[in-house]
Amino acid sequence: MQVLIADDSPIVQERLKEMLESVPGVEKIFTAGDTKAALNIIKENHLDAAILDIRMPGGGGIRVLQEMTQESRPRVVIMLTNHPEPQFRQFCFDNGADYFFDKSSEFESVADAVASSADKDELRNAVHKTALKQIVTLSKEKQRHAAALRRKDAILNAVGFAAEQFLEAEYWEEKGSIVLERLGQAAAASRCYIFRNYTGDDGEPWTRQICEWCSSRFVSQLGNPDCISMPWRGGGMERWAELMAAGESVQGLIAQFPESEQDVLAPQDVKSIMAIPVFVGRAWWGFIGLDDCEMEREWIDAEADALQAAARTLATAISKQEKETQLRESEARYSDLVNSIREVVCIFDA
């Protein structure tokens, strides 16, 4: 086997070389300290395995992963990083990585992965290449599905947190930002936000963003004119209005959305989105949404179910606040009426 170690740390390179030299079947080990050198080695040699660090000069392992051609791609690609965040893990799997290991806790697993690949060489003589590809694909899908299920559990925990926060607050908006932060981080999203519908001066339905959490790596859309006030008719988002008014969510890859919607969302750097309608009683009040600006993520049903639970929790908080507001207004009217009667009685007595 020919193996590439691409890492800008000489210490990490040396440690990996020591590990791999004891792996049966490993015959030659290349090293690279930056992105350009790694791509050149991959292009010029028929590699069996590549170990890539996400962070390297010139773009890092993610760029290497994206720029490898089908012909030059090693049979096994292993990502080794100090950045094991879910969004990086998902992105690497979506772009063809076979393994994703955390340097701080899974360093030794690299040798096992390379050894496993070496063992498969014998199996390839008896098993058709297509069948082996299906096995690898299934493994990746299982890992992606497992990651999505973990996000679903995290979102549900965030929903419980939201319920506690809204219960404590007199006005749910006071807790909106902290709740959206917890939801956005649980979903490994770039942004999490709430839009509220209203009737414009023209008598037409409009919507506006009233609350948002945004990752520090991306630009907040609170000041975006398209988010401050957006018409549901004539603004290119009519499909959304029709779906959500019927109680259906909107989700998917922006690249697959109608052109009119891409014109609104692409300038916000959104690659994937999920929006869930919020109903207060039978009225469509607005929606809660998640943006992924890192990668084109395919949302699974479990994630959508979890965000729907968040939408129901928000709807409950809104309904509670509206009823309490109506009660206070009713009590104020009653108090005014009683005071008016007293004034009349006083005048009559006089």
C-alpha cells in the first residue's frame, strides 16, 4: 500500500509514520505539510490511502477532498482533525471521506483503518468492486444517519430548555435569543430564526424576522431588507406561503429550489434550509427556520420532527402570552367601567 500523510505538524507526521510502518501491507509513506503538496502527491501517485488534516496552509484537507478527481482519489480517505464538530464531520462524509477521527481521542484508530483497508485487498480478488463500493456507501449512510439522530436528540433537549425558559418569562420574546442559540447549536446549524406574519399597509400578507441566532462564522440577517419585510405575494416566495399555510414544512438544498427563491436565499449564503410553520390556534402565525451555510445538508425526518416540536412549544408560549394580554386588557376595561360608575354615583349624590 502507498499512503499519504498530509498534516502541517512534523510531530504528527512522525507519529503517524511510526504507527503505519508497523501495519502489514504498507510499503511506502508520503508526507505533505500543505494543501498544494498534498494535491500534487495524490495526482502523481496511485495512492491506496490518504490521511488528511482539516486545517493546513492553502485550504486544508477539505479543499484536498473537494479537488481530488475520481481517477486520482485514494481508495480510502481518512480525515484526522482537532475540529470534530458535527458540521465538519457531515461535510467530509458528504464529499467522499471514509473515516473521520478526532486527534485528541481517536488518533490510534488511524492505524486500524489503514490495516482494515490492507486486509480488504485480499477480499477484492474475490468480491466484485461494485459490491464493495455498496458496502462502503452503506457504512457512510449509516454514519450520517446516526449523526442526524444525535442532532435530533440534541434538538429535543433544546426544546425542553425552551419550554422552561418560556414558562419563566412574562413575554416569550425576552427568551427568544437564548432559545434560538440552543436550538441552532443543537442542530449544528449556521442560523436559527423566527419570522412573524403580518398584514401590510397594502392589505396583503407579509412576514418579517423578529428574532435570530447566528454563528460567529456567518453574517446575521437581522439587518437584511429581505428579512425585515418580505411580501408573501410577488416576492418570489409564494410556494413557501402556500405550503406553510397548509401546515407543511419547507426544506432541502437551495440549489434545487425555484430560481425566484434562490434569488432571495443565495445572497444569504444559505446552502440548505428547513422552515417549519408555527400555528397559534388555527391561524398561521409565522415560522421557525434553520440555515446551513457550511454544506448542502439533506435533512432527515427525525430532525424535522424535532424542529416541529420546537414550533409547537413556541406556539404554546405565544398563545399563553396572548391570553394573558387579553385578560389584562379585560381587567383594565372592567376597572375603567367600575371607576366610571363610581364617578356617576358621586355626581348624582352631589
